[in-house]
Amino acid sequence: MKENRANHRENLVFLIYKYMEKPFTEIINEILEARFGNQGSDIFDKSQLLQYISLKTRAANRGAKARGSFANLYAIYVVVEDYIEKGFDKSSTYDKYEGAEFIRLFRRQRELPFGTKLQNHALNNRMNSEFQKFFPVSEYVPILRNLETNRYWVAENMLKIKLRTKTYNIAHVIIEIIDKYAQTKKNAFEQFIQSCVELQDIQTKNPEEAKIFILGLLAPNVDARLFEIVSYAILKYYYHDQKIYWGFEIDKLNEDNLTLYKTGRTNANDGGIDFVMKPLGRFFQVTESLDVKKYFLDIDKVQRYPITFVVKSEEPVENIIVGIRKNASRIYSVQAIVDTYMDCIEEVINISSLRNCFIQSIQQGYLKNIIEEIVSQSKTEFNYQDEIDDKV
């Protein structure tokens, strides 16, 4: 029995480690080597497009919100896929091509894994703009478009990499890399959700193991969307039993429990608000950034309404606040402006605070509820409503 428990605990630790973000660069190198042999590394060094894809997958692995990474990656994917489907990888007539229709590319993006809610920004300009930030002196941008006809092309010069006397076309490699990245993410999400479903049974028999698993998800290098989901589930039940009395007349007060609502998906265009608390009207924003400009931008988005920041950092709360103020004073020369923004930071909740909230929620008997909330939110976030239940 002890050996089985030890094995199960090792499996849980492995799952936590597996879902922590690791670089995707090694897989890119393997794909290039399989396609081009010893020339793979030289092709990578000469291709800004491959380097950009590597940066995007690496950025996502450092915790950037995954859907944002997919948006720009899929913008590249659909124009390259169109290029291949039309046979231009085997001909030299792409300069005569009338271009792909926007609506067809846009629909194709949404057919891809994690693409169902993507908007048009990446195709229209966002992808090119970000590419130029990474490669400011580049001669090319990856996506070309005609605003009058709403037609799109990939910059073919970026697909053809010349090494000495031979030219290599990397169109198929780009598709393979992005497909592999999407599949890797999908497999990890499915495994995570299935593990959480199994935890629903485990927590009744061995709650300590379920507790260890969730605590392991409160780490700086865990996927940002997962961190937001776990944070929400913990805070929802941490505040669950806290009551407030309010009313318009002193002898007619209402009694309400504090209720936390998730406002949408983890990177929805909702003005920077991730959770809202009723009836207090508190706003919560989850972030992994310690960049003062990011905090002040979020505050500006809601017209300087007070916000509680949930920060994916082990840094002590006091240090985070002091750091924000110090950087703000350095950037903004007017102290009154700094004070106005700092007054809008209602509270900072770091990883340590979340762990304490989680422990208190467990003591109040909400471990099962927290796990169920994580499962429910994950299925919604990753578009696996019924499939996982069927598999389990």
C-alpha cells in the first residue's frame, strides 16, 4: 500500500513538472535536422521567420498567455499553408498570385487547435508589428496584404533560404513546427485536465496528494492560463464564506456572501479585468509582469478604478509594491501622478498569499470544490467539454 502511494505521489510530481513550461527550441532543432540534416542549424541562423517562431514558442513557455502566441503563429501558418496548397513551393509563379481571401484565412485559423476564439488582429497587423519589434532592421515582414482587395500573401523571400549554392524552402517545416507546438500544448492540456478529474476521486481517499498537486501549480514557471484558473478557483472559495452587510437604510440591511466571478477567457478583450467580486465591486487582474507600465496600463483601461493584482511571482508583496513605486518614480517625474496610480492598487496577491488562501480554504472543507472549479474552468478554457469525461 505504501509503495502504491509513493508511486502515485511520484506520478503527481511528474505531472506538475511536465506541465511547467519548458523550451520548445529543442523540438524545432530536431525537426530542422530531420528535414535538412547538418544544414538545419545554418538554415535556422539565416531565417528570421524561424527565429521569430522560436521566440514565440519560447515566450509562451515562459508563461505568456498561450492564445496570444497562437494568434500570431496561426497568422503565419494560414498564409504558408495557402502557399503550399496552391503549389507555389514547387513553382516560381507566386508573384503572379492574386492572394488569399481574408475570410478563408480567418476561418482556417479558427479551425486550428485553440483557435476557435481568435480575432482578426494578428492577420491584419499585430503579427507584423511584433515581428518588426524583434527584427527592427529586417528587409521584410512575413505577411503582405492589399487593403483594397483584402488579399494576403506570405513574404516568399522569407521562405527561401540560400546556403552557398543551394536554396531551401522552409514552408513545410514551418507548418510542421507549428503543428507540433499545437499538438504538444494540446496533449499537455488534455493530460492536465484528465489528472484533475482523477483528483476528484483521489481527494476523498488521500486529500494530501490532491493538495500537493494544486500547490505545485502555484509556481512562477507554470503556464499563465493555468495559473489564472487555479488562482480563480482558490480565491473564489477563500472569499466564499466571508459575509458583507449592506443596504440603503440602516434598519434594512442585506446579508450577502462575497462572490467572485470570472469575466471571460484568460486573454479575453475585457479591458484588463479577470475577476469581479460581488457585491463589493472589486476588480482583480492576474499578471506575471513586474513592469510598472503594465500595471498602470491596466489601471488606465478601467479609468483608474482600484484593482487587486494577482501576481505570478514568489517575490514578497512588500517588495513588489516598493518596486512598482520605485520604477514609477523613475519613469514619471511628477510625484502626484505616481501617487494617483499607486492609490489605485487596492491589494497585491502573490504566490505565497495564494498558498495561504488555499490552505485556509482546505481547512474550511473546500478542497473538492476547488478541484471541481479547476476542472470546469479548464474544460471551458481549452475547449474540452465532453471529450475528457468520455475518456475518463
